[in-house]
Amino acid sequence: MPQVAVETWVPVEPRIAFAVSQTTGEVRLRWDPFVRSQRLVGADRPAKGVRTLTRTRIGLGMVSEYAAYRPPTSVGMTMVRGPWFLAGFGGGWRFVDDVHDGIAGTRATWKYTYTVRPRWIRRIAEPIGQWLLGREIRARIDAFAAACGDPVVLAAAEADLASDAS
């Protein structure tokens, strides 16, 4: 299966970076250029087994399910239903303590794997997918890094953490 992996460093601790990555609603749309709309299906909070319905800014729709949800270190998802040309799709995001130029922060690593269908088109479609998905995910993680410095997004992430604690 082809894989796209990107990483960035952000100047916030992992629990904040994780919380930013899991923001929803208007806050999510404020920073995530990949998402046009996104909502949880039958749940108020993300958790293992919870599904999301996502529409991308390029018009593709996908229902995915949290295969793992381990705040503040990692989250994983897998496609349940998606575009006709994907036989499989999944992703995982990891957040670990990391020091950059003497500043404590978080190293965020996002990995995605996918399988194209029909099989006979993979030789052509997978390199296109590597380029296109790679471009989209690099833009997305760059926007995530910027969001980790956005006071509005950080306030929402802190509020989510406070509500989780109560």
C-alpha cells in the first residue's frame, strides 16, 4: 500500500497539539484546508469506534471511523465508505514531546495509506495519488502548525480539554 507521511514541529505541548488536531465545527474549518464540512455521527466527542462524515474542499466525501483514540499521543482512522476509486484508506497522527532550537514543543507526524481501485489502474493512479495526497496533507499539516499559534484555536482546544476533565 502506498503511504504518505509528513511531519512538523509546533511550540505547544502534546496535549494541546492533540486537542488542536481534534477540534470540530467552525474552529476546525478555521484552520483545516482539507475539510469543507465534518461532523461526528451519533456522538458528541471523538472516541474509538466513533464515525465521522467528512466532505473535502475538493468535493469528495468519506465516512471514517476512529480505529484508535489515545489522547494526547495518537489517533487513527480508517475509511468505512468513500470515493469509488479508493479500495482502502487510513491515517494515523502521532504527537510526541520534542525540543527544537531549545524550545519545548511537539513533533507531529501524520501518515496515510491507501489502495486504489480498480487494480489495473494502480500503476498510473498511485503515483498521481502520492503527488495529490502528499500536496494536500503537507498543506494540511502546515495549517495545523499555524493553528497551534492561533489564539482562537488554542482557546477552543483548551476549552475542549477542560470539558474532558470535568
